[in-house]
Amino acid sequence: QVQLVESGGGLVQAGGSLRLSCAASGRTFSRYIMGWFRQAPGKRRDFVAAISWSGGSTNYADSVKGRFTISTDNAKNTVHLQMNSLKPEDTAVYYCAASFGANVRDYTDYVDFGSWGQGTQVTVSS
């Protein structure tokens, strides 16, 4: 059973940075796609970024391109989301997700992922 545990959320001023981490366990993740999603109150869960654990291919939502970077630490089975130049509209609960798969560009909707973490709150003040 896949287990995902997020950490690193918090309160930051606009223009600041945060680094989210997702510790993954329960599987060998070499053939998995790992993703980050976010959900603001009253809104749907939106795609942020995804990475292919084996090849390192990445995909980003247009709203975060150039500001966020997704990466993996294979030795620690951890996925990171480095978030720079944060804006108030980035405020949301951020979720880590995992799915067995190959092409990172096929995994951009929350229904594409079967395993989820509990989420971590990110609040960006103006």
C-alpha cells in the first residue's frame, strides 16, 4: 500500500519561497508518476506539477511554470516541490499524489492518481 506524507507548508509573504516534501513508502516507485495538486476552499483540486520517477521528465501547470520546480530524491524516496516567487493566489492545501505510469504528460487530472497524501497548508500573504 502506497503511503504519502507531505511536509513543509506554512505561512509566507508574497514573493517568498517554500519547499514542500512528500515522503513515499510502500512500493518501489521507479515506474511511478508523482504529482502535486492544490485545492483552495470551494474550488476543485488542480494540477500543479508531475514527475516521472524513473526518467525525471516533468510537467507543470501554466500558472506555476518558471516559479515552481518538482524533483525527486531517490535515496530518500522523497518528492520535493520548490516554490519561488509565491503569490497570494498560490494559497491552498497542497497534496502529493502517486500513480503507476510512464508518460508524465498523461497525468494532469486528479482522477489520474490513485494514491494521495493528507495535504499541507500553504498560505501566501499579500
